[in-house]
Amino acid sequence: MISAFDTKRRVVVTGVGVVSPLGNSVDEFWQALVDGRSGIVAEEPSPQVPMCAGVARDFTGAIDDFGPLEKGLKKTIRKALKLMNRETQMGVAAAQQALNNSELLGVGYEPERVGVCFGAGNVSMMPQDFEAGVRACSDAAGFDFQRWGREGLDQIAPLWLLKCLPNMPACYMAIYNDLRGPNNSITQREAAANLSVAEACYAIQEGAADAMVSGATGTTILPFNRLHAELEGQVALDTQHPDAVCRPFDRARQGAVIAEGAAALVLEEYHTALDRGATIFGEILGVGSSCVVSPGRVAQRDKALANAIGAALRKAHLSPDNIGHVHAHGLSTHRSDIEEATAIRTVFGDRTSKLPVVAAKSNTGNAGAGSGALELVASLLALKKGRLFPVLNYEEPDPQCPVAPVRSTDCEAGESFVNLSIVAQGQASCLAVGACD
């Protein structure tokens, strides 16, 4: 079967937007990366479970956080804010930034030829949304399930479900901007950003659309997400030195850091973008995905990542020697970093010791689905500017992680990169991206 990436309809990135622990604009985000600044702060959800978190502190959810908006659109979004949870708000804000950055709207595209494919994780509800209902069905003997339908359900806000559906970011983006083309949502957690961009590319390459908005939004900070993060793996609990706690591939790494954030991209058919004089950040060349689980139901993330990277390179018609840098998942846990380093070495062989590796999670923490999109934007900016940014807190190499994390801004970005994402359960995704001539 011929991949859609072998067709003549090339897909390029013409706009980007971010909401992150490093700021709510692309310029702030990039400057913090090259300056080696951290967006991770000390959070104490409870005295028993202190931890650090990458918090998008500058994003308040106010209408001004959504960037420049026409008066009517500003009014429309402001009225709907109460129906959005924070993940949806961040995703919509990033998309509005990307659309503004691309100057896509108003250039003559038919609304039916512009669509959305956006990534998300398991969008969480807040415990307080159900507190009144649970109390109504509880007594000294505990919670009575039989009473929920009669007494508990009436205590729940009628529209609460609209805050929890993972397709709401894509829906709001389409509604607010009259984007009537293909609309889809990918809910594969950390792997979602790469996969949503891939699906958006397929829509353009197969002729279903001429432009798409893509990316992902996510959080691991909210109570239920935080609980999942703690149950699934090693989470760094140190609050004494929050800016130093996330250290991918470093021998002294302590664990992952919870975070929140979103990033969006505008994708267009190459010739159309060129004809309208759009700024081109890069070209999507190939995608790969894989999920590998042993018969004992243990995720084999090293094999899944190696499979995904190999598939992306094949679809992009690139050899490992063509890749200028790797944007690693860089979770900063003992096991995940070793598995990722193993996958990189499997694909790139002896070149691994000299192949530049970056990991924006060292600055932001793990924002779930949002991280893959933030990392993709970070490497697109590096590709455009020609230089990389350092992996924060990388000081002592780990012999079990034989990769080459970037330590300064003197390192060239190269002409292409791969963006890696992996889910704890073994689902991996990879995008191959190149500079556009």
C-alpha cells in the first residue's frame, strides 16, 4: 500500500501557537528555551503529597489570553468560557494564536476546505463537580449507589459533560472560525499530538481539505490526572529545587514532573501556502506509530519507539543519517529514559553518541497530550532559527542512556528532525519533519 506521504500534495506548517509553563506566546516560549529557563514551580496539593508542576501561570482563562480577536469573535468566545474546562480553553487559545500567526483566515479559503484534527488526553472532571451529588447519596453507612438516580443526579450541573468531552477543543475551534472541513479528535494521551498532525496531513494529501488546524492540549495536574501519573510511574516529589527537578537522561533524575499546556499548528498544502506568501516553518515528511506489549502485558516502549521512528523515516524517504536532531519524549524517569535511549540507538546506531537530542519537558514538565505538541513547535522553531536549545539540568551522563543531550545554544538544528512521544502503556508515535526549500 502506498502511503499518503508518497503523494505529490506536500503539507507544510504555516502557523504556530502555544500556551505553556514558559509563557503564552511563541516568542516567550522560544526565548525561555534558549535561555534555559524553567516553568516548573513548587506545588503542594496536600502536605502528604508535595510535588513540583509545570503550571501555565500566565494563562488565566480570560479572553485576553486568546490573542488578537475580532470584536464579534471575542464576544462569542467570552460567552462560552464557562462551558470550557481549562484544557479546552488552552487548546482553543493556542489555535487562535496559530490562526493569527498564519494569517490563514480571510485569504480566500472555502470554509468547507479547512478543518480541524486536535489531540487530547483523558479530559478530567473536577471532584467538586460531583461533591453535592455524592453527599446526597451518602450517610453513616457510606455511599448508596441505589440512591444516585433519584437523589444524586439532580445535584449535577446539566452541562457538566460538555466540560469533559475530549472532542470539545476541536469543536470550538471549528465553530468559532467557521471551519467546515474534516473534524476529528485523537485521544491517545502523550502520543496524540503526532497522530493528530498525521491525520490532518492525510486529510490534505487525500484532497479532503486544503488546510487544517492541528496540535494537542493536555494536563497531568488536575486531581484525577495527577493520581493517574502517580499510579503509572515515578513522579518527582522534590519541592526544594523545582527548577532542577526535571532532568531527562541525567544520572540523578528522580522522576517525571506533572504539567499543563497546549500547542497548535496550521497545516497547508505547500503550493497554496507558497502562492499566498505564507511563512513556512517546516514540512511534515512522515509519521510512524506502534504499540508493543509483551505476552505478560508489560509495555515494551523501546521496541514501540524504534518501530515508530523507523516507520516515519521510511514514509519520509529519509535515512537515519539525514536527521539533524531528535526531540525526545524525555520523561525523566529512570525506566522511560533508558527505554527511549535504547530505541534511539536501535535506529541510529553508532551515530547516537553524536546525534543532538533535545527535551523540552526539562523546562515544562509532562503536560500529557499537550507535551507532544509543545515539543513539535519547539523543534519547528529551532529548525526555522537554525539552532537548538539546551536540555535543562543535564549534568551527569547516565551510562544506560548513551545519547547526546544538547548542552548549549551553539548546536545546529540541522535540516530535519524526529519528534518522539510514548504512552506508559506502550503506544508510541513519531513525526519526521524537514526544512522547506
